[in-house]
Amino acid sequence: MTKPPTRAAAPRASTPATGGAKASSADEVAAFLQATRETAPVRGAGQGRLAFALDATASRQPTWALACDIQADMFAAAAAHGGLKMQIVYYRGHDECRASPFLDDAAALRTLMSRIACEGGLTQIRRVLEHLAREAERSGLKAAVFVGDALEESVEAITAAAGQLALRGVRLFMFQEGDDGRVEDAFRAVAAITGGAYCRFDARSGAQLRALLSAVAAYAAGGRPALAARADAGTRRLLAAMGHGADGAQREHGG
């Protein structure tokens, strides 16, 4: 077991590419992030916001393309509830953790994700959660998805960071790839602390996974009423994972 990383810093600001690097290098991705910040469309305050955070270390490469495809379905699901702005957050390598601006264009986000190649390295989940807490204060973020398959950090540090998100009214929807018991316990704890949900990220059940993530997107756009208005199996499963039925006790989407 590798020792936990030292105290995480905030995701680094993007810097211009220097040229000559491969398309998925850190410099290329940084250049793309900077370009999207300069051209990102701005819409009305009624749009929901969702952070889509992903482990981009080497073990996740086989299912990265699936995640790229699913985000388009998430935008479609949110469209009926006022639309959605989505931010991609990812970590990879030994010290790379980045966040895109909030975008409302599925094609632009897919282009960004397609430029990110998974690289070996330790998990940086606490760093992601600390970014989400800052984002909640800055932009009013109330929901985030995390997809990962490993945990190489202190569980206590992760749950403490989750507690800060709970204080800010942010629900975390934790999707686990694989069947590591320690990871499952930690992901379930984070979901429970924030009032979110724990689910499997199972590439063999693509339709079910799309339905679940689309339900999360609908929640981000329209809160619990948006989930109550949906009758699909993914929404029912998500509500059950959140610990409430459609008519059960609710913590409203605004806080």
C-alpha cells in the first residue's frame, strides 16, 4: 500500500500549451481548458450545475470512452428541467488535477474528455472534494458525480472533506467501478454523509448506467421534483439509493 499523498492543493489553473506535445498531454488539455473558458456560453440563472468528476488514472482507460458517451445523455435528460451546465473534474498522473469551466454543450465536453488519456498515478479524491466545496461557495453547485475504482488515501480525510460538502448542501453521487470492498465502504460513507447515493459503474450494464446518470443530471437541473416527474427504472433505483421513495421525506434541492 502506497502512503497517502501529502496535503492536496487546489486544482491548478490551466496554462498555454508549449507545442510539440502529444494530443493528450497535460499541456494540450490545459490549452483546451483555457480556450473553453474564453468561449464558454453563458445562459440564464435557471440552469442547474453538475460537476462530473472522474479518476483518470491508468486502470480506468477501458471505460473512459463510455463515460465520454454518457455525458451527452445526461445533458438530454436535464433539458426538460431547465437545462444543465456541467464541469469536468479529473485527476491523473502524480500531481495533475484539473477542472473545466461549466459548459452547456455536450459536444464541447466530449471533445475535452477525448483529449484526456488516462495515466498511472495515485488517487486524489480529497483534492477533488475540496475543489467541489470551493465551487459550491463560488457558483452554488449542489450536485456532483464521482466515478472511480480505487482509494489510496485516508478514509478519514475523505469523509471529513465530504462533511464540508454536506455543510454546503452538495450531494455526491458515488459510482464505483470494480469490487474493492474498502473502496465500496468509503464511497458509501461519502454518499451517506452528503445525502447522495452509491451505485456501481458497470460497463456491462450500459443502459442501466446511462439511466442512473441521466437521473442524476435531471436532479441537478430540477431537484427532487424533477426526479418525481420521471418514471424510468434508473430514477427509481437512484431514489432508492438516496434512501427515499418518490413520496418520502425530502431534503429540497436548494439546501
